[in-house]
Amino acid sequence: MYSTPYHTTDLSNQKILITGGAGFIGSHLVEYLLKYGAIVRVIDNFITGRRENIDLFKNNPRFEFIEGDICNKADCDRACDGINVLLHQAALGSVPRSIKDPVATNRINVDGFLTIMVAARDAGIQRVVYASSSSVYGDHPGLPKVEDKIGKQLSPYAVSKYTNELYAHVFGLNYGMKIIGLRYFNIFGPRQDPNGQYAAVIPKWIDMLKKNERPIINGDGSNTRDFTFVENAVQANIKAMTTENENAFGQIYNIACGYQFSLMDLFNGLKEILGSSVMPVHGSSREGDIAQSLADINKAKKLLGYDPAFAFKDGLKITVTQY
Ligand SMILES: NC(=O)c1ccc[n+]([C@@H]2O[C@H](COP(=O)([O-])OP(=O)(O)OC[C@H]3O[C@@H](n4cnc5c(N)ncnc54)[C@H](O)[C@@H]3O)[C@@H](O)[C@H]2O)c1
């Protein structure tokens, strides 16, 4: 889809496992890695991912798909066999879903994380990059968010992602694995699912505006987010899996753009791109939501060479065009 190579090393000798590769971010990783010559295996159970997302790749001889569950050790062992790099994206997303069903979130995001990590260890996989989340910052009031200053988590989802970070640390310590955690900040882009009660705000609003329906804005619309186009998250994963900087391993990084936009900014931006005159409906604030979110991305810039190539507005235009 895009022609920006985010690596200098040859990827053709890399065998990469992407968990959750039928999902939104995972499928963009698959697309990039196949485009630049890697051998890619995906494990996914389609709990939130979609077959269409991997149909795009099924004729590529360097692509392999395993329908399986990261909570099942045998599935994980099969997925990890012969792999050099694990990019772990599979999880049950959504803060509200985790508040409704913390057990399901914990099972996939914590037990599943541990199961795939043990399988990676057993298979001798050295390099692991995993998806954490800005929700880990919880109630810490500091802005912009700096990696080592976190508060108390506000939802089971945030607890699950923080638990991943704690486990990643001890896996690095005890098994010598080179593990990097990426705290994604509101990633958006093509293929993000607009459907269902737990859909992310951007695809949901694009869908509604296109149908002339009125989106609900939780609260007065002044809540901010560091909205980040998916291709920036792809770049971060590629930088993290290819870095040779010893100081970069065992670390966690904010992956964002370093700018905040309010929900009203987002709504007005989408209206402008779509030429819509629909007005929003204001609802009550959501449980577990943080009011302001803005990342300090200097650590990722310095240690990984991350440099987000797509600004918020450009990403929105691409997303709307490809919707
Ligand atoms: N999208 C964001 O803004 C955002 C922000 C912060 C963190 N994250 C994290 O990034 C990762 C990817 O998110 P996404 O937005 O692409 O979500 P997604 O729901 O589109 O993708 C997750 C994928 O994991 C798969 N999956 C879930 N449980 C599984 C299991 N037990 N076994 C096998 N596969 C399973 C799903 O079917 C899906 O394809 C997740 O870890 C998520 O928590 C995303």
C-alpha cells in the first residue's frame, strides 16, 4: 500500500510469526513484511479479526496461516516452530469490553501472552516485539506521557497490558530474550473494524457519517488523543525487530505522533474530508477513559530511530479514501 521501507537490513532471511495477523494492525504488518521479502506466519482465531484481512495474502508462497488460539500451548508451539522473530499483536482490545468481562480479557491478554511467550522461549526465539497500550498510564496526570511515569491503571484491559510489560521484563532477565514493548496510542487506519459495540471511534464515525447518522461523542468532546496512523505503528515494529542497539532491548516505548487532538477536532476533520453536515450527539463520559492523552516519543526516536512518517490529517484522508 505504501512504499516507505522502514529498514536497512535484508528481511528475506527472516521468518516472522505475527499473532493476531488477521486483525487490524497485524494485517498491516503482514502486508509490509511480505512486500519486503520476509517469510510470514500468522496465528489467529478470528475472535475479532477477519478472514478478508488475510485473504489478501493467501496466494503468496511466503505466507502461512494457522487458525489457532494463543491460549493453547500446542497451537503456540506449532506457530513458533522455526521462527526468528515474534511480533505479538493478538489480544482482546477495548477498555469497555474489559470492564464488562475482565475474565475474558485476562485469559487472552495475560494467559495468552504468557503461553505464546513460553512457546517462543521453548522454540529458541530470541527477538520479540509486543503490543502494549497507552492505557497503562492510567491516572498519572503528567503530560506528555513519559514511559517511566505511570499511574494506577483504570481498567482490566490496562492491567492486562501492564502485566505483559512486567512479564516481558522477567522473560528478558531470566531467558536472555531480546524483548521490546510498544505502547500504542490510538492507532487508526484502513481495515480497522467499524462494527460492533466495541468498535474504535474513527472507523465507527466514518461509517456513521457516510450513512448520514449522528455519532455520539462521549462527554463534551474536549478529551484528547494522540491519534496515530497505522503505518507509523508498522514502522515502530520494523525498527524494533531489526534494531541492533543493545540499549534498546528490554525497554518499552510510546508509539504515537506526539500531538494531541480532541474528539471535536477529529469529528470536524472527518466532516471536512467527507463533506458532511451531520451534527454529533453528546453522551455521558465513559468509565475507564482517560481525559487527555499525549505521548512523548523521544525515547523511541532516540533508541529505535522511530520517526512517524504520517501525520494525523494525512492518515485520516488515507483512511477515509480507502474505507
Ligand atoms: N488499535 C489500537 O488503537 C491499539 C491501541 C493500543 C494497543 N493496541 C493493541 O494492539 C494489538 C492489535 O490491536 P488491533 O487494533 O489490531 O486489534 P484487532 O482486534 O483488530 O486484532 C487483534 C487480533 O488478535 C486476534 N486474537 C485475539 N485473541 C486471540 C487468540 N486467543 N488467539 C489467536 N488470535 C487472537 C483477533 O482475532 C484479531 O485478529 C492488540 O494487542 C491491542 O491490544 C491497539
